[in-house]
Amino acid sequence: MGVTGLLALGLGVVLMFLWWGVDEEFFMGRTLSMRTSRDLVLAGPYVDATAARMPDSGLPEIVIAEDLSNLPEGVQALDPVTGERFTREPDDD
């Protein structure tokens, strides 16, 4: 490892400690809620043509909000523990 690599590594360590002083919650793992088995996931098959993926990657489990606000129209959410399916009611606008 050359001088440039050591300087970059040292700079990274300094920046990490500076950021730790700014946002300690991030380093303690408190900024994101942990995923649980009670999360709703998108019930397949669902094709998302707007995202670019590798051909063999398939679709990831898409986590759905409890209020179903991010559930695409015409599809269902699935509770993986109970197998219960949920659909969003159409808006009355």
C-alpha cells in the first residue's frame, strides 16, 4: 500500500470519528428500524418495469407500510407469518 492509500485510509478514519461526534445514533445502529417478521411484503408476481436490475436477480421482497400507503394499485400485501393478504381500498378523491 502506497502513501496515497495510507493517506486515504487515515482521512477516512478521521472523517468517521468526526461524523461520530455529529451523529452518534448512526454508529449505535439507532437510525433505522430493524426489520421484523411482522413486516408486510409485496405479494407476487409483480413486475416493476421502472427499476433496472440484472436479468437473473428477480424481485426483492418489497416491504409495505402498515397503512398500505406504498402498495401499488391492483396488487396485494402479504403477511409472511400468517399468510394473510391485504389490499388497499381505492381513494375517495
